Amino acid sequence: MEPMPNVLLVEDDPISCSVLGAALERCSLNVETAGCVRDALYVAARGRHALWLIDAHLPDGSGIALLEALRRIDADAVAIAHTASQDLALHRLLRAAGFAEVLVKPLASATLAAALALWLPVTQLRAVPVDDVLPTRGAPEAQVWDDEAALRAMAGNATHVAALRALFLAELPAVLQRVTSAVVTSDGSALHAELHRLHASCGFVGAAALAVAAHELGMRADAASLARFERAFHALLATVRDAQSA
């Protein structure tokens, strides 16, 4: 049997990394992961990869800078960028830097599989079910959790949804603290980085109302938007308390 192609997934958000990694594995790919530029270069130096799937924004640098460094290790691997940003100017910049394609998170597994099929031998890929699709548009603001979207993202596996949501909720207090600090200090760069990661995570776990509030905060980083973001945050925690007390 022909060995599975190696793929390097570079993603610093643990939820996005888990979801994307599982989608790649369902395509019969051998997945190695890294959460930052430094670790990605270390993993890439240990062995060749058929494809690099790289986040456009990383905690210690940009996807573009990482790609430039990776090209000194391997000139032939296919590079695909993924980002929570829908900014077309950024997408053009990523393509100009050498990325073959730009994928927007939250990302349907079927969409990822279709992109992979363009750049890897089709005979080496096992397509995911066509109905394994995660909507890219948020649910109504009043909906705290979009359970159907989360289940679709996890191919109907409720156990995986629960595990990812537990991880998501455990990280939320620190996220709120960093977001609040960025708004108060007018640190637009830090705010953008936090909301970029949060947007993808919300999509994967079905945190619909928080995704809407995060988007609004990214558009208008003011006190009113921050207050709405905090209300959405506490609404999520309230659902957990209600479930535990039921």
C-alpha cells in the first residue's frame, strides 16, 4: 500500500487545530502539527511534507514569513493558507507570497478535502462525507449555542463536540481578559489576533452568539461593543451552570 502523504498543519488555536487535524486524517493523510513559526520550522526540518497548511497569523510571526523560511528547507511542498479573515486584500497578499490557495475558517471538512484534491494525488485521498459541512455564516444572535453546526463540524460525534466545548470554555476567561485589555489600551493588533482565533473556535464549537459579538467588537472596538461581547461570554457560562444544576 502506498504510504500516506505527510502534511504539516500550523495552527496555534487548539480547537481549530483539533478540528482541522481530524479532517486531514479523515482524508487518509499523516498529520504533524505546530503552533508557532519556531515549532513549524523544527518539524519541517525533520522530514519532508507533501503539503503545508499554514495559519496566516501566528503568535511569533506571520504565515508569509513562515512560508519564506520553509522554502529554504523545501522548494516543492504545496502551501495553503488558512485564516478567519475574509479580507480580500489579505487573501491576495497571501497568494502573491506563494500560497497556492487561501481557505477561510470556520472551514467545512468537505471544502478542505476539495482543496486538497487539487494539489495532492487524488488516489491518495479519501474524501470526507459530502454532508460534513460547517456553515460559514453565524446563527441568529439570540442563539447561544448552535448545536447542529457543531455536530456537522464533528461529523455527528456528540462526544467530540462536548470535549471541544469543554476546552473552549476553559480557555474563555483568559480570552476575555486579553480582549478587554486590548480594548482598554487601544491595542488594535492584540485585539485583532485574539478575535481572529476566537472567530474560528466559535464556528467549530457552535458558539453562535459569541461569534456575532466578537465580529461586532472587531468592527467597532468601543465600550458598547465590549459590553455586548461580555454579555455573550457570560451567557455561555450561564448555559453551563444551568446544565450542571439541572
